[in-house]
Amino acid sequence: MSIVSCLLKTPVIYSHKAIQIRFPATLPRFLATSTWTHATLPRFHERLTRFQATATRCLSTQSSFGLLVDIDGVLFRGAQTIPGTVEGFRKLSDGQGNLLKPVVFLTNGSARSEAAKAAELSEKLGVKIEGSQIILVNTPLRMFKDWHDESVFFAGQGADLEHVARDLGFKHPVTLPDVLRDIPMFDVLCHAKRAALSSGVLPDTLPSYFPIKRIVVANTPVNWDAHVQFLLDVLLSNGTLHTDTPVTPSDTSVTPSDTPLTPGSQQLPIIACNPDLVWASEYHMPRIACGAFMHALSSLYHEMSGNELQVTWCGKPTHVTYECALRALRRRAAELGVELGTVYGVGDNVDVDVVGANEHGAVSVLVCSGLYKREGVGKEGVERGFTVRSKRASVKEGIRVGILSEDIGTFIDWVVSGEAED
């Protein structure tokens, strides 16, 4: 049998990333009718080159939906994987653990690095996930390069908080354990601790990381009393802890005066990661989160200074976080050789996941497996377009939801079956 006959009897397919394109009908006809000589080989090469260009164009314009997926309350509730999650992601893969659709995981958590979180999700979900597919609440801090060389106080929890700060690019992070070690007398709310301290006087020489120039609330702090006390101290003294000795600031655009704040004066810049007021754990009622801590700090600061606390927020639903996430999703689509089509933002929190998706061009998908609860969702476990109430009593207007689903597994079944296009 000739080579041409073999080609005609066997389906000729060009494959790439699970996309298959058959040769155009003209190419097999050309193979069958051509006399194979040295003169015809250039013509064959020309036809094959044209086909390869056509295949490349097809691949570059192949459209695929993309997913921005929350983690807590969507994939997991506490340490427990939500039923149907693993099976859902298996349907998005090629059977070898490679995801065939653009997926980025978008969370207001930050206890680990992007690479560590990707490794954890890969193991739990049974698919390969890279650090570039993880957008943590603090990921946008990498872009605040003008902060990286300053002395920045990081409020939050976790033994590796300083390491996380350095991984984000900050060269001089300061954490509460540093302050407790160097200035223990500032934390005297506890009577026993107050009695144990020999002096409540500030040392003549402060540690080298003073003055504090900027503040990052990296995650929900523990030891709220000590954190709030120190944050108020640095905010009310412009980072110096002194109330009577002015210090010339290094950046007058940020700290025009290091004298104590008076109503109307500027404050130290502060970034707070995670505006979530509550989150869903294994417990049957919502648990307070970083947003609740900031509410407490803001209220006290206002009472003591007469000023409103000015805060720059990171995390859902802020613009800076969704810009990072959408950029990562477009990169992922390009790696898969597809054009990004409809983007679905999947989450369980009306006030951050739904609002964030709505405000950034994605179809909001609210699942009932976390903070939001509802029984008997639609005939197939999915409903389109309706309005829900915010968890915040101060928000009176209803919030539009694109799609309601029992859980993410049910939503993935629905979207891959093509029902989303009906």
C-alpha cells in the first residue's frame, strides 16, 4: 500500500491541548490525485503549510469559558471537602489531572504562599494547579513596589507572617511579636502582665524599625487587644510612638508631620487585606473575619482622633484583586491555546463574590454550600437570574445573582453540558 493510500484510509487529525482539527477535504484530494515527483513535493509542502496556518488560527480563536473560583465555602468547609467538588474538577480535566479549561482560584485567605496553596489544592482536588492560578488576598501587594523598601507593620496571624511579607517583596516587615519582644510595656491590658512589668516607660532608644511608615493588615489578627492598641499608638503618633517630639518625615507626600494627629490631618497609609465581615467554617453560624477587625479599629480611631480611618482595601470585591485574577485567567487561556469566553465568578458570599463578579464583567454564580443557604434549587440544582439580600444590615437594596447552584459540582455539570448556552 502506498503512503498516499495509508493517509487516505487513516483519519488525518491535527491535535493540540485536546482540540482536534481534521485536514481540509482539498488536502486528501490533492494527495490522491497528485503524481509524486520532485516537482510535486513543493506543492504538497505549500498546501501543508497553508493547513498548519489554518489550524493555528482555529486554535487561537477556539473559545472556552473561564472560572474564577472561591475556596472556603465553595471547595471546602473548614477541613472538609464539599461533596461533588472533586468529581466536578475531574470533568474539567483530561483524565491525567490536566485542566482543559482556564481556572483561577480567587480567595480572601492568605495563610500560605500561592505556590503552597496550589500544592494543597492539587492534592485535594486531584488536578494539577500552579501557583500562577492562585490569587490570594495579599497577592496584589506585590504591585505596591513603593512600599517594599519602607518599615511596614504587618498585622495578622501565623508564625510565618514575616516570611509571607518578605515573599511579597517587603524588605523591612515588622510584626507584633517583634514589638512585644522589644517594647513589652505597651501591652498592659492584662492585669497580671501589667504587674509583672517593672516599668511602663518607653525606652530611651526605640528599635531600628521605628518610625513605622506604613501599615498592612494582612489577615484576621489574633490578640485583638494588643494589635488594636499598637495600631492606634502608631496611627495617633504618625509611626513614632512619641507624643511630644516631632520627627521630620522622609516622604512628605505620605506623612507631612510626625506630630500627634489632630482632626483633619493626614494619617499613616494603611492597606487592609480581606473586607469579609464573616466567613463559613465547620461551625453552624458565620464567624467574624478581617472586616470585623477593621470595623473595630476604625470605630476606635474615629473616637480618639476625630478622623475617619482611611483604608485601601485588597481582596474581593476590590478592583485591584479582580484585575489580578482576570489577568491570570487570560494568561491561563493563552497557555491552553484558547480564547477566553464567558467568565463565571463562583462563590458563597453575596457581598464579596457576587458583587465582585457583577462589577467586573463576570457572570456571578452563588453556591449554597457555604455562607449562603437555600434548599431545593431548581430542577437540575441550578437557577438563573434572581435577587438576594446582603448579609450586611446597612445594605438595603437587593443584589443581582446571575446563577444560583446547589454547589460547585452541580454548576460544573451544568456548564460543561452546554446548558449555559441555552
